[in-house]
Amino acid sequence: MNSVPESSPATAPGRVTTGAPAAVVPGPDAVPTPLQTLRALGSGPRGLLEAEAEIRLARTGENVLPARRPVPWPRCFLRSLRDPFTSVLLCLGLVSALVTAWGTACVILALVAVSCLLRSTEEHRADRSTQALRELVATTATVVRRASDDSPPRERELPVTGLVPGDVIRLMPGDLVPADVRLLRADGLTVHQSALTGESAPVVKQALDFADPALSGAGPFAQPQWCFQGSSVTSGSGTAVIVATGGETRFAAAHDGRAGQRGASAFDRSVRGISWTLIRFMLLTPPLVLMANAALRGRGLETLPFAVAVAVGLTPEMLPVIVTTTLARGAARLARTSGVIVKRLPALHDLGAVDVLCLDKTGTLTEDRPVVAAATDGKDQADPDVLRWAAVNALWTLQLADLPAADALDEAVLDVVDTDGPGAAGSVDPDAYEGVAVLPFDPVRRVATAVVRRPGRLGVHTLVTKGAVEAVLDRCAMDGDERDRLLALADRKAASGLRLLAVARADRASRAGAYTPADERGLTFLGLVALRDVPAPSAADALGVLARRGVRVKVLTGDHPGTAARVCADLGLRAEGRSGTDDVVTAELVDTLSDAELAGVADRAVVFARCTPEHKARIVSALRAGGRTTGFLGDGVNDLPALHAADVGLCPRNAVDVAREAADVVLAEKDLTAIDRAVLAGRRSSGNIAAYLRITLSSNLGNVIAMLTAGLMLPFLPMLPAQVLVQNLCFDAAQLAFAFDRPPASVLRRPTALRPRDFLRFITGFGLLNAAADLATFGVLALALHNASGDGGEAAFHAGWFTENLLTQALVMVLLRTGRSAAERRAGGPLRAAAAGLAAVGVALPLTPLGPLLGMSALPPVYYLLLGSVLGLYAVGLTAARRRYERRHHADVPGTAKERVGASRGARSDRTR
């Protein structure tokens, strides 16, 4: 077995990896050769033995960052205590204990314990489910290993969690660098390491055997022979040996367990705004109650338990439980039915709130592979040799660059050559050339160059460059007038909807040294290859569905403005009352705009052309700054900045590793129909959360207003603290049904966002209506209990109001949830059952032996008759107020009446599904 003593330490440059078989790897001033590094790690060019890799994995642990490990249940429970509502409840319980209100303190602590227990259990279950879902799209690496000393090395895909120091891996474009590695071989390799250094441009990496004096003292990230976890391969390929994994990597040290964390999402911002508004009310309630009772009734600290209980009654302490349960169930259902993986639970709510979806057109609006339309020279005359040289470039780029898959444009070119035969598209077969080197395409250079040896041309290397027209012309030897003429020709062709590739070449004296982008100069322009995009069959219908759901689609592409506009016009994607070309904004214009100006332009425009990765990210950020909830669909390395900038990053399952790791949601396929299903799932989950907040907060606010008013009018407390808390506990138990409800179809018609101001208006209006019903109970109780007096009268009053409060809360749960249509009114099974149970408890509890223990007594039958009249009037008023609210609310929905009708039909079809 190939190994070294266990006690040998190992380090990446300047960092020690404990428990890994290796030797000290010197810093930048004394770079070991690749062979020395392999020997120090007890490895070799043929990779580790499988048995040795298993031993090392048991010793070093999985290649997982500490922050990404599953959180144990006890830690989830302790973390739930940091919730703002839980913290406030604990403070109120402590205040109750200090004034020896032990009953109030015990009930509050019971509420906290139940809430934390439910939340931590659901979070732990959701964490395990999310971890299982993440494994379905787990990032893998190509590893070289051997079964035995005599067996040949074999490449295979392995989850990155199974990598160990000493493993030899292959790196290709789109791969994440899975650990800290030392390059053994590199061919045109460039990596993004912005997560570590903040650099936005790709960095060239090489397998140097010596230290570069110019980089002395520049730090390990500047050394070309090292690549670090958290980086991603932009172009080229390489072979490397792993020197550090997991928590011993530079990435883990730099981010201290916070790697991968994003800024606050739309969901986080909304819940935080609502939570702190309520907490302010909760903290103000006890002192206001104390001061009012002292001033009007001469009461002192004896009313403090009641004031604390009223503040607790305003608290939606089940919010964390409802949120976690609802989102976890929605994510599991989406994965089961549609193959969509939600990697971050709050992203499911953000999907439901998305009102702008940004995407590239290739593979989404169009087929993944375009079709070659023509190949012409600089005078716009048909020239098959142009296509043949493009095929030479495509063939050897694919073979020498170790690409995971051919570029779609290259495949289209090669398909035409293969179909037409060796002599049809040009005079020379591409296979007759011998590849020497390749400089792969990257988003910065926007060209790819293949260096080949032509038959019969000894001592000469031919550089064949293919790429964006402007980028290729910049590398050609020509005067300004000729360049302008060719650019104008390209613009005319692109304006007709064609995608263009420029082709150029140059002969150089053969050499043994490596070729670099600096060699792409002084080229001879050959001509243009024109390709036509084929719209995806389902794109037009899917765009119409998204539009009816209130989701505006914006196209962010690197293509020519005319090409993008033509495809979007064919699919009917344009702003209201404007032509397709009027909606196109170029990257050049974006560069001239300030952030505030870009926010306005981004909201109006539909297509952004000539976009670099940085342009895409800036446009998405501008939309967010303008108040939009944005989703971005991407699948390549160039989409990474925009995926991070969006509220929700989406990618298909076949995306490159770096995009799949950065995305919040992974689709089964790159299809707008799949996005529509994910949006619907998000709206169902966020609809349940919004319904819970509206119903709970309006009911709680009404009860608090009524109790505060009654407390000032009556010579005794309207409800005892224990009764308030028991009532709150019953309501909390019934509210768990929100997590299992199927929201009305009207929720699916438009983005569902939790806007604090909208909620405050809603709960204020309906809370006042609820308070009116509660105060009307005064009259009922006065009529029913006019002969009662003393403690018996107080106990009966408490029982009457306890019953009425739970019955009104049950009515609110049913009537405020009900939709507009008959089908929606018949829905809501779990919620109706919970409301029925809550009403039954409200009526029966005062009649049970528990009633006297809580200070309640039986009520005369006439009370129930009078209460039925009050509840009937309340139900009529509640229904009328809800319908008025819905009419006003739906009048604000964007889109024409025809679109709203279509959305309603779409919602009905979704319901039947």
C-alpha cells in the first residue's frame, strides 16, 4: 500500500492540515515540484488506491465545510430560543415570576417550550430532508484512483464529500475546485476566485515547477500553481492533487463557517419587518395597561399579570413553526411531483413572490442547438471555406480543451460539416489537421483559438480564432474603415435575427512554448458564420402563463441586440404597446447609467444584449433595488454573479457544478414550464403563511383592543391571566392547520409577498371589526347575567367572554380564508376541522371540571341564544368586509381584464391538477 507515516503533517501553502499524510509544502518562495508534492502526500500520478482513500477518509473526515454539516436537534432547540418572539415571551415570563404571578409565568413558559419543541423538530426534519435533496444534485469531481497496485488508473465521478488529501483530480470548465489543490498539469486554465480574493476577473493558473520572483510575497492566492476551494474553473483544463480538505482549507479559514451565506432574502426582510412591528406593540402594551388602570381604576401591580397576558395574546408565537412546516412540506412535494430541488427553504417563499424572472434565451426560449444558416466572406459572398475553418477550430477546441460538453455553436458547425460531407463545406477535411494547442473560449475574451499543424506545412503553426464579431475584428490586422464596414455588415445580418461567429486565422513559426492570448493578434479575417435560433416548442405558451401569473420575463444575453429582439418578438415577449426592438438595451448603455437610472431602465426594458457576467449581476441588483423580487435562471459559469445577486437563483440539474452549487433551486430541466410549477408551489406555501399572519394577527389585535377597553370599563378584570393564556394556547394549536391547508386558487394568480404595510392595514381594519364583536358581547353578558353578582357574576362573565373569543376566532379562521368561488369555499378541509375543534373547546371547556379551576362557571342558556345573534351579525359584517377588501385588492392586480380572466382559468386548471 502506498502510504506514509500518519504523523507527517501536511499543509497547503502556509497552512497545516492535521491528520493527513503529507509533508510540509513550502510557501511561495520555495515551490516544490509536482513530483515532490505527490511524494509528500503519499500519492502518485496514477492516484490513490481505493483502500488507502477509505483509510484517509476515516481519518480526516468528509470533505465538508463545518457550517454545512447537519445541525443536531439540541442545537436546533437552543437556536429557536433566539427567535425575537420567543425572547420577548421569555422576558414577559420572567417579569411574571418576579411579581410572583406563578400561574402566568408557568403558562408562558409552557407556550415557549411547546413552540420551541415544535419548531426545532420541524427544522431538524427539514434540515435532514433538505440535506437528502441536496444529495440528489451533489457536486461531484473526476477522481483518478486504482483498485490495486497492479491495476491501471481509472477516472470516475465521486461526490466531493469523499475526497481526501492525495487524491488526483481532473478540472474542467464549470467545475468547482472541490478542495485546496496543487496543479500537476494545466492547459489554458483560468479560475474565478472572487469568493476568496474579491477579484472579478478570472485568474490564469499554471503548473509551475519554480517560484515566480515577480510574485514573491504576494500571498498564496496569487501563486499560479495553487487552486483553492471556493474557486471555479472558467476555461481550460488541468490535473491536480488535493492537499487539504474540509475545515482545513483556506476557504473554511477565511469564511469561518459563514461560506455561502447570502444577504437577507425577500422572505427574511418581510418577516423581520412584521416581527419587529409586533414586538414594539408587545413591549408597549404592559406599561400602557398599568398606567391606564392606575389612573382610572387605582389599581397597582396586581394588574401586571393581566397586562403580560394581554401582550402574550398579541404574539404569533407559532409563526416559526408554521413557516418551517409549510416550506418543508412544499419543498418535499415539489421534489416528489416535479423533480425540483429547493436547497434553501426560504427560497420557496421567494419563488412565490417573484415578479421578475431574468434568463438567457439559449436553451430556454430557444433550442439548445442553433442551426447554421450561411457562411460568407468579408464581401457577404457564400464561402464554404469559412465554415470549414470554423469546424477546424470547433473540433480541436473540443478535443484539446477537455470540455465536459461541446459548445452549442460548435456542435451546430460540426453537424453541418459531418452532414454535408468532406468536400461540400470546404476544400479540406478538419480531421486532416493536427491539433497543437488550444485557448478555450471564456466570457472575457469572447473568442476561442485552436493552434493546428496543416498538412504539408512543416515548421508552421496555424492559429484559427472564432468568436464574437467585435472581439475577432479587434484581433485582426486591418484599418479602421474596413473594420467599420465589417461591423456594419454584421449589424445588418444580426438585425435580421441571425447569430454570428467571426472566423480569422494566422500562420506562425512553430514553437515548443505555450500559446497565450497575447498570440491572438495580427489575424487575417476570413468571414462570418450565421446561425439561426429555433424557438423552443413550449416557450410561447409558457411565457403566456407566466405573464398571466404576474411574472415579467426579462432576457439577459450576450448576443447581438437584433438577434435577441427577433427571437423575443417571435415569441411575443415585449412590453405593452411597444415593438421588440424598442425594448432592447445594450451593455454599452448600461455602462453609462448610474445605479438609480439603471433601476428605472431595467424595470421598463425587456431585453438586455451584449451582457457580460458583471452586467447581468448589476441588472438583477438594480431590479431588486427598485423593489422587485427577482429570480435568475442560469446554467453556466458566466451566470454565477447573477445567481448570487438574485433573490432566487435557479438552474437546471445538468448545469455546471459551480452554478448548481450557487443556485437556490435546481430544476429537473431548463424549461419555463418547470419554473411555472415551482412558482405555483412557492405561492401555495407563501399563501398559507400569509393567511396565517392575516387571520392570527387580526384576531389577536381585536381581542387585545377589546380586553384593554373592557379592563378600563369594568370594576374587575375582563379575563384572568390564566384564562387569556389558555385561550391563546388553544388558538395556537388550531393554527397548526395552516401548514396543511390548500390555499384558494386566487392566491396563484399573482406574486405573494409579505409586505408589512399591507399587513398592518389588513389587521387594523379586521382587528377593529373583531374588537367590535367582542365589545358587543358586553351587552349580551349584561342581559344574560343581570341577576348575577359577586364572584359568581365575575366567573360567568369570564366564561362568557372566553367562549365568545374562541368562537369568533374560529369564524375568522373560516371566513377570512374562504376564496371568491364556490370551489374555493368548499376547500380548506384542515382549517375547517381545526376551527370546529376550537369552537367545541370554547363551548365545552367552561362546562368541564377544568372550568372552575380556571375561574369560569356555567352560563345560562339564554346567553348562547344571544351570543348566536352577535356571532351571526359578526359573520355577515366579516364577509362583507372581506369581499370589499378583495374587490379593492384585485383591482390593483396588474394586467388587462383579459389577462386576469386567463389567470383565473389557469388557476382553476392548477387546482384540478
